[in-house]
Amino acid sequence: MLTNTPQSYGGVARTLHWLIALLILTAIGLGLYAEDLPRDSDAAVATLKTIYSLHKTIGVTVFFAALLRILWALSQPKPAPLHPERRLETFAAEAVHWALYGAMLVMPLSGWISHAAQAGFAPILWPFGQTLPFVPHSDALAHGFETLHKLSALVLYAALALHIAGALKHALIDRDATLARMTRGTAAGTPGAAHALGAPLLAALMLWAAVIGAGLTLPTPGRPAPQTQTATVQTGSWQVTEGTLGFTVQQMGAAVTGQLPVWSAAIDYDPTPGTGTVTVQIDTTALTLGSVTDQAKGADFFDTATHPTATFTAAITRQEGADHLATGTLTLRGAEVPVTLPFTLTLDGETATMQGQVTLDRRAFGMGTSYPDEGTVGFAVTVDVALTASRRD
Ligand code: HEM
Ligand code: HEM
């Protein structure tokens, strides 16, 4: 029989239960396995990508299967508890069931939102795209939901442990039909026996509200809180009031954007001939690059342990027409490379707004020698600079 009765789970409910159980256990296995995989070569990163793509695809499948399961459950009678007189046990079993329903939604959604906010590494293997409506690209959002994903996993472990321990207790100690009801569809329980109803649902809802609140506000473990540009010692005739320094690289064929949030600039600029000098000191240890920040800081890329500071020193000139050039040297990772940054400058009274973009080749800085082709990490790195400065008196 496909439908539930007041004493038994029908074929649809049982199939969905075991299908989702299998998918969730596989997703957990892949998630934990991927966490510990090495990321130090092309081959290792390709394996990692496959595992995460599988993990995400299975996770998204859980989400849709869970929606189906919830809609189905709403249309069906709920089989009566086997031991309604054991009030605490009935409460615990039902609270755990609701907590598991929460996990079926929160786990995939938190992973999916984090993925959509970041995009890039390890796509979901399906034809409908990698983004979500209403989810903007944002590192902060991605990290918030990543923390929620990890925290929710802990709740899922605890709920599953209780759930499986309960099933085993019924099968081995009570020797009742609880497990058989979910495996073979055996009928058991007193029809009409009361469910604990609202209280377990409320307990699970409160648990999930607390977890979602904590997950979205706690900083991601092992990741510094996002910083905005902090200009430390500034000299020169212009004072930077705000600015961003970002860079974009192709990773596995998808663009990933990182930030260098901590830097200071000494700018001398005279608008009448349109000439000047600029020196920018960049704290490379503060960089972020999506989910691969640690690798980007590692010895093969920015090597921030050995080279915590990068410097750009340049002369500013104005070209015919309006645009400017900053022509100088970028010292990064010990390599000194000539760089010309074209930029636009808008003067509004005592305030100047500049915006520039330049494309560099990571190989010029000896970056990513273990990625000798563009399969995993592209050669071209696009650097975007935007800042606002005001004239000192
Ligand atoms: C692999 C080990 C698992 C075992 C041995 C197991 C066993 C059972 C049993 C025996 C029941 C029936 C309880 C009753 O009639 O009161 C049940 C119900 C249930 N299980 Fe599991 N389960 C497992 C995994 C999971 C997973 C991974 C989830 C979801 C995250 C889950 C969610 C539920 C829910 C929500 C119910 C309540 C019935 C419903 O609304 O469909 N179970 N499980
Ligand atoms: C039923 C659904 C899911 C379950 C049970 C699940 C479970 C897990 C677990 C156990 C981990 C390891 C967490 C840790 O090490 O603390 C993990 C990590 C991860 N999951 Fe999921 N997941 C699910 C769905 C998804 C989905 C749908 C996506 C994306 C579309 C996703 C993306 C990720 C990512 C990117 C990580 C790595 C986080 C990091 O360490 O930076 N997951 N997941």
C-alpha cells in the first residue's frame, strides 16, 4: 500500500525516508571526506572538485526530496505512537523527528546559499545554473552561511545519533515493531493514541532558530572577520578616505574575486599638470579569496609568511584626453615587475575619485608554479582599484 494508515507508513513515506536517509548519510560522508583532502596539486584539487560537486548535487537533491516528503506527509495520517504512555520518550522521538525535518531543509539551503553567494569552485552538477534568485555575490554572505552549514551539521549529527539509537533500542531492547513499521510497513500502535503534538515541534523550531541565529552571526572558524580598507600611516598631499583593492582570477573556469582589504597609500598629485607620485603598501596577510584563501596565502601563491607586504611605487602622468597612468614597479612575493595602471580620475572640489584596472600574469611573480597550465588557476589576474581621496590642507 502506498498511503499511510493510522497504524502504518505507506510505501511512499517509507521510500522517501530511506532515500533521504541514504542521500544525507552520503552527503555527510563526502563533506567530511573532502574536508581533510589535500589541496596541494592539480590532481588533488581536481579530486576535491569532483567530491564537492557530488556533495552539492546530492545535497540539492535532498532539498527537493524533502519538499516532496513534507507535502506528502501533510496529505497523510501520521501513524500513532507505539507507547503513548511513555510521555517523555514520545516527546523525545517526535522532537528529534522535527529536528531532522529542519536539518533536511537547513543543511541543503545553507550550503546552496553559500555556494550561490560565492560561485566558482566545484559546480552543482545540473543544468539550472549555480546562482539563486535574491542571493547576491558576497563573501560575507557566503561565509555566514558556510558557518551555518557547519554548525547545522553538528545538530544533524546529534539528532541522527539519537534517532538511530532510538530505532536500535526499539528493535533490540523493546523488541517492538517501530523499526519494522519503517522498513516493512508493518502496522502497529493504538489507533487514536495521542501524539505529543505541539511541544516537540516547538522545541525543534526553537533549536533551529537558535542555530540559524548563531550560525549567521558567529565568525567563520579559522577566518578573520572581514575588514574594510584600513589606511594606516598616510603621507602625501592626498588622504585616502575609502577604497577597495580587489583581484579576480579564473579558477576551474569560473571567475573568483578576492580582496586585499588592508593597505595604505602615500599620494602626491598636482591636478594642474596632472602629475604626481604614489606609493601603496599592501598587507598581503589580510587577503581573502573565496573558499581558497588559505591556498592563496600559501607558499605557492602570495607566500604571505615570507612576504607579508607588497609595494607599488609609481609616477602618475596624464595622457592626452583625460585618463591617467600610474607607471611603476609592483614588488610582490619578492619579484619586482613593471606595471602600468591606467585609471580615471574625477575631481570634485577637494575630493578625488579614482578607478583603475590592470591585468597581470601570475607567472611574472612566480605564483602557482605547481599549476603550470590554466586548467585549475588562470594565468591572468585582473586587479581592480577604486578609491576616494581628499586633499590635505
Ligand atoms: C540510517 C538510519 C536511520 C534509521 C535506522 C531510521 C529509523 C527510523 C524509524 C524506525 C522510524 C519510525 C519511527 C516511528 O515510527 O516513530 C523513523 C522515522 C523517521 N525518520 Fe528515520 N531512520 C534513519 C535515518 C533517518 C534520517 C537520515 C532522517 C532525516 C534526516 C530520518 C528522519 C526521520 C523522520 C522525520 C521520521 C518520522 C517519520 C516521518 O515523518 O517520515 N531518519 N526513522
Ligand atoms: C543534506 C544536505 C547536506 C548535508 C547533510 C551536508 C553536510 C556537510 C558536512 C557534514 C560538511 C562538512 C562540514 C565540516 O567539516 O564541518 C559539509 C561541507 C560543505 N558543504 Fe554540505 N551538506 C549538504 C548540502 C550541501 C549543499 C546543497 C551544498 C552546496 C550547494 C553544500 C556545500 C558544502 C560546502 C562548500 C562545504 C565545505 C565547507 C567548507 O569547509 O568550507 N552542502 N556539508
